[in-house]
Amino acid sequence: MGIIRMIIVGLIVGALARWFYPGPVHVGWIVTILLGIAGSFVAGFVLQLTNRRAGEPFHPAGLIASILGGMVLIFVARLLHIA
């Protein structure tokens, strides 16, 4: 059940990241799901770096942070001419 939830959240986060990103982002549904999942991991990693609490192996990112993480990934992909 966890994988299905991750796919659904990835789809929602990826679609919102594509929608908020300025300009068209032409990718399919699979890449949108992967974008959302990767955006959540990027946001979680950044939040873990800014959080000073020791003992937590991973800090789950919130919805807004995940969307921003997805937008950062779109930006980096465009800089590298991947998307």
C-alpha cells in the first residue's frame, strides 16, 4: 500500500510542480510521477540539512516543500538541457 500512496502523492506533487513552474513543461505521466517523488526526496534532504535535531534519519517533506523541490528539479533539468 505504501508504493501506491507514493505514486499517487508523486503524481499530485509532480503535476502541481509542473503547473506552478513558469512556461510549459512537456513530460508524460510517468516522468511527472517520478518528478514528484524526486521533488519530495530533494525537499526532505534540504529540510534535514536545515533541521538541527539529531537522531532522525529522514525528515519527511511537506506538500509545499515537495512542490518547490519538484520545481527546482525542473529548473536543473532545463539548465542541463534534459527537459
